[in-house]
Amino acid sequence: MAGKIPVRGEMDGAYLWDISRIYPEVEAWEADFARIDALVEPLAAMKKSLRDPERLLAAFEREEALGRLLDRLYVYAHLQEDQDTSDSDSQCRMARIRAKLTDVQGRLAWMTPEILSNRKRDLQQWAQSEAFSAFRYPLQKLIRRKAHTLSEKEETLLSKASELFASPARTYGYLTNADLRFPSVRDEKGEESELSDGRYVQFLLSRDRRVRRDAFSAMYDTYGGIKNTVASTLSSTVKAHNYNARIREFGSAVEASLFSDQIPEALYSTLIETVRRELPLYFRYLSLRARQLGLKQLDMYDLYVPLVPKIEVQVSYEQAKEWVLEACAPLGKDYLEVLRTAFTDGWIDVYENRGKRSGAYSSGSYETLPYVLLNYQGTLNDVFTLAHELGHSMHSWLANHHQPSQTAGYPIFIAEIASTLNEELLLRHLLKQAEDPAFRAYLLNHYCDSFKGTVYRQTMFAEFERVIHAMDAGGEPLTHETLSEAYAGINRDYFGAQVEADPRIALEWARIPHFYYNFYVYKYATSFCASQIFADRVLESEVRREQYLELLRAGGADDPLTLIRTAGVDLTDQCTMEGAFNLFGKVLGELEEALEPQG
């Protein structure tokens, strides 16, 4: 981590993803880009003819072919931009495909209103016919939207404005990934290292509290310098969410965001209520953390440093690969065989470079590899991130190879089960191997930190999202002051008397990109709870493992709650959530016992 962040051209090609497998050169991308209009025009010519089931089926088939092309073009452009967000050529390509997507959406916005102008009874009959078998579920989802679909003219206007609605999030991304510069921080040895979003957690893992405090100060002082701009981008995004919900006659932005997945709003509320009810268990963990670190009270920069004394865990990428492969062996030989190719066939972009998008993700389309972006720093957290993102990518690979393109894409609500289950398998594998009591305690600590980050923290984010959308809907302006006041209040509730927080934590909302994703973060918490149960089932028997793999292969072939329930877990059952907290309490107890002889 020492020194400056390298530029892209200095990186070892063995650790870069191979997007030439999508297009061997930019000219091939340009050739496909030029084909878009030729696929749009026949669809546009079908206007006023979709009251006939044969014509409707033909329209679906043409739309599917167009969608596959657009997805391929978009994935190539966004991967190329994300590997170096400062590259102007990549920015231009991404701007062009975004603009083209908006243009296509506008030209075809008449389709949904025209299809839904058919009698509901006729649409339902067509959906059940053999001819529509490949498009049955997409048509059923379309029928549901009837009550929330506007006129053809209004839908066209909205589609043509979609790029404007996305502009605040895009501005935020360029600002924080490409333009924002952080100062250097002195590490434990006194060496200067440039701070970045990717390196921030690495500094917070330092056992030297001065290093953690300096990194925290540098991070939030830097974001403090752009707080008005970021408040504006977030406020604009929230207003767009509320506007779209209002004109489509939803009761709230939360309800609108949950509608397409058929998730009841009660589930969102129940998650927040359950987590708040279980805060005493979290406070118990925070008290253990304070005792172990020898602090009367924690600050926010004390929440990541490992609690186990005299153990440093730095994991090479090669070791991380082996651990992930060994951990996923219970998922079967076929799963493992494909997973190995992720490391040999250019799926993964491993290390940080200047201008590279921060964080980690899995992304691809029906016709591409399921690529993985990392910013690997060698921490144990990074190993779990590798397992997490490969869980997504394997989910995509299985769905793409077992579903037609129209039902291969799965909702995020299911996606986070596949990723967090791989993390759970990795944890159990390492615990089984751990002969050193200190390393075992380290792993138990990691689980507690993961639960903290995925259930408590993401639910706190989910509550903040709901609060700021309600503030805007009620006419309250979202300035940096009001956003910070709301965030600080929720943060106090979730960390209690165990943490005396540096006031600058009120600005944390400014560095969370997920707040631009329209009520995304709650899915981390619900999926994490489900994945704990699925992990037990995978290890129990081949039959239950196969049920889980069928969930992955199903992609988006049905409503997510239905698919999860079919695989053996009911997320609407309060016992599912309670089971996850019971497991957290059990592991916390083991950690307390493990740390006692450690001092």
C-alpha cells in the first residue's frame, strides 16, 4: 500500500480482466453500435399493431434481440470506463451508449401503454398460452404494471428524460472516483501513503490508533470540502425517486422501488424494527470491542481494527484464490470447475490503479463473461470480497446457461444470497482449518464484523434512505446540514453509549454510493439472513444443495420471494430473521470465550 497509486499502464496484465473477449477492439464495438437503429426501426414500425397476439410475440422477440445487443455494448463501455474513470475516450463511449439507450427507450416507450391497452383478460390468456411460454413471466410482470403505467405520450416523455434523472448519480461517480484527491497518511512506520477510498479500510485496520484517526480525519475533511455539491447530487436523486413514485401513483418511493420484485413494504419495515429490537446484542459486541482495545469508549475509526492481539493477517492474492476454491467445494464439482476458469480466463480485475472505480462488483450481460472488479489490498476482508463477488458471477453464469435471456437476469434481492453464502462457506472452511487459537478468534471476529457491516450497518443505511425520502416528500430541503443531522441521529441510535463518535461521522452519507441506487441496501441484510440458512442446507445434503443451485439456475424466472421459498427459505417468516440473530449471538459468545485467554 506504500507510495503512490499506480496508473493503469503500469499494471501486470495477468491481474487485469480481459474485456477483449467482448470486443477485440474498439472498432468492433463501433460496428455493433451502428447496428442499433436497424434493430429499433422494425420494432418502431409495429406501433398500433400490438392488439394481436402473434404481432405481440414478434415484438417481444425483436425487443429481446435488441436488448442483448444493447447490454453487450453497455457492459463493454462501462467496464472500460470503470478501469480508468479519468480516460476521456472511455467517458465519451459511455456517454454515447447512455444517450443511445435513452433515445431507444424514448422511441419505444409507446410499447408498454399499447400492450396494456389490451383487455387484462386477453393478456392473461396470452401469457398462459404455449406460444408465449418463453415470455410468460415477463408478460405477467407487465400486466401487473397496468395500474402504474401512464399514457403513451407521458411514458415517452419520461423515457426521454431518463438520462437527466440519472445525471446526479453520474456526476457523483465522476466527482468521487475521478476528480477527488485525498492527502497522504503516515502509516505505523512513518511512511507516507496516499489515501483513497480503496485504501481507507486498510488504514482503519491499523493497530495504531493515531493512523486510524489520521485516516478518518483525512477522509471526512476531504468529503467536507465537497459537502454542498454531494448534498445537491443526493437531493436531486431523492427528488427523482419521489417524483417517479408520485406520478405513477405509488404511496411512497419505498413502495415504488419494491413493486417490480413484488416485495411487500412490510418486509422493509420489519427488517428495521427487528434490527432495532436486536440492538442490545450489537451493543454487547461493541462493549467487547472497547474492552479488547483498552478504550473507555470507541470512536467510529475503532470499529474495524481486529480484536485479536499479536496476529497480522495479510493474504496474497494467490492464497486468496486457493482459499475461495477450497471453500466452495461443497457446491459440487461442476460449480468448482467453472469457478476455476474465473481465475484463468480474464474474469477479474484485481488491483487498484489511479482513476479506477472504487469498491468491488460483479457485472456482465447474457452474452459476456460475468466480470469482477476488485481493489485488492491483501486484507482478510479482501479475501471475503473476492468470494462475495465470485458468488455473484457464478450466479450469473448458472442463470445465463440455464435460462433464456428474458428470464436469466435476476433481481438484486436474490443476488446477495449467492454472494453472502460464498462468504459464509469461506468462513466455515477457514474456521475448520484454524489450528492457531488466535487465528480462530480472528475469524470469529471477522464474522461479527461482517454481521455488523451487512445487517446492522446496511439496515441503518436503509432507515436513513427512508427518512430522507420522507423528508423530501414532506417538503423539507435536503442540504448538507439536514442530511448530516438526520444521519447523525440515526448513527447515535445504532451505536449507542458504547461509541462517542467524532462529529464528522455525520458526513458519512456523502461517501456512500449506494444511496443513489434507489433502496438497494436493505437487500444486503435480508439476503445475509437467508444465506446463513442456505449455507446450513448446502452442507446438510446433496438434495438441499441441489435446491440451492436450482435457485441460482432459475435466474429471474419468477418472483424472488417465490424462488427463495421454493428453495427452502421463507423470508416473510419472522423466524428467518431471528435465526440469523441467534447465530450472531452464538458466534459472539464464542468470540468472548476465545478472547478471554488472549487478554
